[in-house]
Amino acid sequence: MASESGDDQQLKLYSYWRSSCSFRVRIALNLKGLKYEYKAVNLLKGEQFSPEFTKLNPIGYVPVLVDGDIVVADSFAILIYLEDKYPQHPLLPQDLQKKAINYQAANIVSSSIQPLQNLAILKYIEEKVSPEEKLEWAKVHIGKGFAALEELLNNYAGRYATGDEVFLADLFLAPQLYAAIGRFHVDMTQFPLLARLHEAYSKIPEFLDALPENQPDAPSS
């Protein structure tokens, strides 16, 4: 439901096609049926450090959501904002235990895996250590997080991470699994539950529409 232009639209998402943090927000917008203007920020060209962008997010990260006069940066903050303002298709279950598991799973991805595989970290390792080491670095930290998620979700997973409905944990897991398999070539045979969830996400239209390769700024080849 993204468009490259549309000044009449209230919601604007500053995004980069390959950003897993942006990916999870795109899924949420799709699930909630919210139309938005897609504002591409090319991380490889350093556009995230431009004066215009750092006015929106001083730390220079995507995504950023602009909703009228409200500006929200950081994917976790954006998702909670969307949940509070746009209650359609709730991203959190009513059950307190399952809600806590969703927060925990999301936090494992956003705090213990994703920051260790982001562009700046991998570039630093490539330059300071070696190009080969950056892939191993990413795989080690992804594997550690996936092992924890596999155990955490074992007693809660149904069709999706915490039952038969899509919730917050799924929005964090889907982009992380996509990156682990497609970019970092993680062997998923040791994570059967997560591999099954990855397959399930590949059948959800709102997830497919949010895929990196389906974004306006994705390379054409």
C-alpha cells in the first residue's frame, strides 16, 4: 500500500528497501490497512545523515514515520504508536502472558540480533578485520538469537509465533528470517520452528507486499 508520491496522504514512511527495521513497519501498515507515502532514504549514499533527515531522527536511522504533525522514529516506537492510534488488526494479544512473549521475542530480534548485523557494524568489521569475518560475525549472533527464539516460542507457537494470529513477534521475526536466509545464508535445519514460521510468512499478502524487493527504491536488477 505504499506509493512514491501523494501529498494528500497523511502518513509518510521514510524507509530503505533493505532495512529490516523498515520492513517490520511496512508489514504493520499493511496489516492495519493504512495507506502511506514511501519516502526512500538511500543508506548506501549516506542520505540518512543529511540535515533534512537528521531533523526527523537525530541518530540518523530509518525508519521514521510522519503522521501529520507527529514524527516518530525507531521501529519499536513506531509500531507501538500505530497500535495506540490505529486499533484495527491489533498487533498485541489481550492475554498478558502472550503479550509479554511478543515483547520478549521482538526485543531479542531488535536488541540482540539486528544491531549486530546492521550496515555500520558489518562495514566496520570488513574494514578493521576482514571481508570474510563480517559474514561469520553475523551468522554467530543470528544463531545465538535464533536458538533463544526457538526455545522461547516452543510452547506458544501455532500457525504463527504465538498462536494462530499474526502479532508483534511475527513482524520482527519475518524480516530477520528473510535476512538470515537470503543475505547471511544461515543453516535453518537447526531451527525447525523458525523455518516453519518463515514458510508461513511467505503466504501472507501483507508480508509479501512489504518485502524488500517489492519496494519503490529496490534495485531493478
